[in-house]
Amino acid sequence: MRDTWGSLNPLTPEPRPISVRRPPVLGSERQQDYSLPMSKKPTDLERQRLTAMQYAVTRENATEPAFTGEYVYNKDDGSYCCVCCDTVLFDAGTKYDSGSGWPSFTAPSANERVVLISDNSHGMHRTEVRCTNCDAHLGHVFDDGPDPGGKRFCVNSAALNFKATDDNGDES
Ligand SMILES: [Zn+2]
């Protein structure tokens, strides 16, 4: 858990310092300017490359409607990569049918590849899952997963890019 994430969440910006020289003019501020470090800001290029749903989910914390994502029922062998930065986030071997309507995994491919953040939005107490490398919103993790770990990583299809493993064991 990284306690600095509160200041990185665009929904809960830090209070502005008192010593601001010019008071902000209403409507002229762009929230993202102080919410993310430069290296993790979404670029115009990325915005053009992603679909509207992919962008809304990964950069605006949206959730795709249940049972609509392209990977909900995918059972093929392979890897699920971040749709923004291509980091391998989940392996097909940890995917299971939770019945929730979203791709569900028991664990990330490596713990350090995702960041878990306390999320109290929408009147719920949840734990958000983000890509460590590029800060993309992926979904949430819940404690109602199968044994032995008991975790359910509930991830939007729109945040993922699946790469199937062919018969030779190589990723295509
Ligand atoms: Zn990423």
C-alpha cells in the first residue's frame, strides 16, 4: 500500500497551497495538471490509440458494463497485458469463472506489477487495482475469491490486451 496515492487520484486532489499568487479563475483549471507526475500522464497519442471504452476505463476509472467485455468468457492460454503499456499483468492460468461478468483472476502475474489502492468512491469501500508501470486503472480486488488465496481480481476487459500462447509455447 502506497500512502502517497491519495495525491495521485484525480478525484481527490490535494488542497491547493494557500500562497497561490493568482486565485484560479473558475472553469479555467485543468485538474490533471497537478494530479499525476509527468511520466504517468496519458499522452494525446495514447488517447488516439485507445478506444473510447479503453480510455474511459484506464484513465477515467470507468467500469465496463458486466458481461460485455471481450475477455469475460475467454479460456485460451496466454497472457493478459496492460492495454496502455503492454506490461504482462495476469496469466490465463489464474483466470476463473466468477460469474461476476468481468474477467476474474486469483492473482496478478507478479505482485509488483499492480498497485492496490484504497477506494472509497461511489459509497463503497473497495480496493482499486492499477498498473504499476503506467498507472492505468484496471479494476478492483475483492476477498471473495477461491481458496487458497481467497482473492478475486475483477478486471475490465477494456484494460487488457490478451496475447494467446501458440502450440510451441511462444507468445504470438
Ligand atoms: Zn500499464
